[in-house]
Amino acid sequence: MEMGWRWDFAYEILPQMLWATLNTIIAAGVGYAIALVVGLFFLLGQRTPSKIINFINREIVEFIRSTPLLIQLFFVYFVLPQFGIKLSAWLCGMITIGLHFGTYLSEVYRGALEGVPKTQWEACRALNFSTVYTYRRIVLPQAFPIAIPGMGNYLVGIFKDTPLLSTIGVAELFHAATAVGGYNYRYLEPYTMVGIIFLILSVPAAMWVRRLEARVNVAQGKIKQ
Amino acid sequence: MSYFAFLAEHGTTLLLGTVTTIKVLVCSIILYVIISMIFGLMRLSKNPIIQGTATVYIEFFRGTSLLVQLFWAYYVLPFFGISLEAFTAGVAALGLNFGAYGAEIVRGGILAVPKGQWEAAHALNFSPAKRIKRIIIPQIFPIILPPAANLTVELLKATALVALVTVVDLTFEAKQINSITWLSAQCFGTALLIYYFMSRFALVPFLRWLEVLAAKKVGRGKV
């Protein structure tokens, strides 16, 4: 076995890796879309007046947040078939990522809603706006900018957690690297290329989120003046 | 097979795995705390080389996925003649990855200490080492402990990944039992519960206690 980096091998597997990158991006995008919606449901559970629902919701969120995503993936992938629900690895992965990060996003939403000053609510009440109208025209437009940085962070977070999907057989980038590496018995180039591809995609994304955050902070400051 | 029969048969294996998980956790906490202190301070250095090194390190480890780093440490380093044991590779990857996140927390904490404190220490002719040790560090603890606590809980969850580089921890054992018995609900469910209890009833209360302790210490100092 030849030691050291081999450019010809790296070049040979590059197309395969790039195709798999596309799958990773799709997985992150779909998982994120599901998480955005799931987060709304957890938020709803948090804000209903019923104390029992609040309690159950909080415990579920706490449980999902304090257990590893990896075992949750295994749980969904291996346990659902025992109850006669047969889902593809892709679907299992998307559901699990959606649930896991949905709990985090619900916290982002909550923080954003609480970031809207209470006086805004009181003013709407005084003007006799309906609750729906208050949310739609007054509260949500103000809460959304506050939520943007957190939402961006979790998009990057989901992207970096997609390699876990390879453990249940989703054919994303890391899975492709393992397969190529196993086939040729060379792991140096595939895994290094995965790292580089992740860097190329996630560092600019993270920088963009930080810029957004700064801009939102400035905008928030302006509102206060 | 009832759940209790399952526990009687495989409970010990899972517990042994839990012990390994705790070992991984403790070792990587120690490593990540040290690394975040060092790189957090380096980030604030005025020397562009030191600061640049820290920035590259942080961006690199935050930008690539933890799983990729783990596999790199375990499967790729041997190509360079460095063969690490699975446990060492796992702890190293966890420590380096979380150290990068921790360094940013430390940096934020140091910046949050009012500038007047530095100036006052300077005016009193404290040596740089004493300034850091006696004035700044006691004040940054209450600031950095809450975010560091969140990070540590994330670390507990991330230790599950070392199972994928053949460290025989809780996740590894659960997977093993699953492949022998196919009692997926029982073994993965139990593993989930153990992680949950470790986090909720051991790690989080301990970290809260530390937070209260740190806050008290500074509060007493102020009076």
C-alpha cells in the first residue's frame, strides 16, 4: 500500500464525491424544512394555555434535546419496522433530524417572540386588533428578524450533522467516502476530501450567518432609538 | 421477552458501556477545557501569527463535521504513521472539536469583563500573570459557565459518536445487542433513557451547581 497523498486517486474519485455532496445538501435542506415546521408545533405546545400540554411538551423537548441524535436515528430506523412501519433510510433520517432540530428551533422561535416588547401587545389590545391580526401584522414581522441568526446557525448545524445519516445507509457524502475508501482500501483521500468539501461549504455559510447577526443587531439597536 | 428479562440479561453489558461513556466524557471535558482556555487567550493576542493560528484552528474544527474528524483521526492518521487507539482518537477528536467552540466562549467571556478591571489591575502594578489569575479569571467564570454548560451537554451527546470508531461505549453495546437479539426497541430505548438520566439528573445539576458557586464567589468578592 502506497503511503502519502495520491493526486490521481483523488482526481479519479472527485466526480463521485461531488455527486454525493449534492445528496448531502438535499438531506440538509429537507431535514431543515421539516425541522422548521416541527419547531412551530413545539412552539404551539409551549404557548397553549393548558398546563398539562405545556408540561408534556416541555418534557418531550427536554428528552429529545438531551439524547444523542445517533441513537435516535437507530431507534427510528430499527424500531419502527417492528411495529409494521417500513420507511426508507432517507425518510427515517429526515424525520429524526426534523424532530431533533425542531426542538432547538422551537427555542429560537420562543426567544424571538419574547424579544418583541410587551408594549407592542398592549398597544394592539388597546387598538382592538384581533389576536390573529396582531400576530400577522405586528408581532411576527418584528420577531422574524430576531430569529434569523438562530435559524441560520441551525441550518449550518444540520448540515454538519448529516454525516450521521451514513450510519443508517443514506447515500450522502460521508457514506460515499466510506464506500470508496473501503473499495480501494484507501481512506486518506476520501475522508480528507469530505473534510475539505465541508469546510468549503460551511465556513462561508457560518460567516454569512454572523454577518446577518451583526446586521440584525444593528437593526435592533435602531428600533430602540 | 419481557423488558425485565431483557434488563436482567443485558443490563450489565449496557452498564459497562455506560462506564466507558463516562470515561470518554470526563477525559474529553478535561481536554476541551484546556484547549478552549489556550485558544481563547490566543484569539485575543495582539501577535498576528498567534491570533491567526487560533482563528484557523477554530474555523477548521467548527467548519468540518465531528464525525469526519473522528474518522480522520482513526482511519487516516495511520497513513501518516500515527496509529492511535480508538479511545485516544475519540477523546482527541472530541476535545479538539469542542475546544474550538469553547475557545469562542472563553474569548467572549474575557471581552465581557469591563475594561476598567484591566486598567485598575494595571494601575495597581499587578504582573500580567497575576492580573489574569486573580482579577480576570474569577470574573469570567460566571459569564462563560452558562454557555459552557450547554456545550458540555452537547459533548455528552456527541460521545455517542465514538462508538463508530469502535470504542466500546454505551452506543456500541446497544448496537451490538441489537444485532444479536433484534430487540431494537428495548436496547435503543434503554440507551436513550440512560443518556437522558445522565444528562438530566447528573451532568446538568452538577453544572448548575458550578454556576451558582462561581456567581457566589464573585458576589462575595464585590461586597
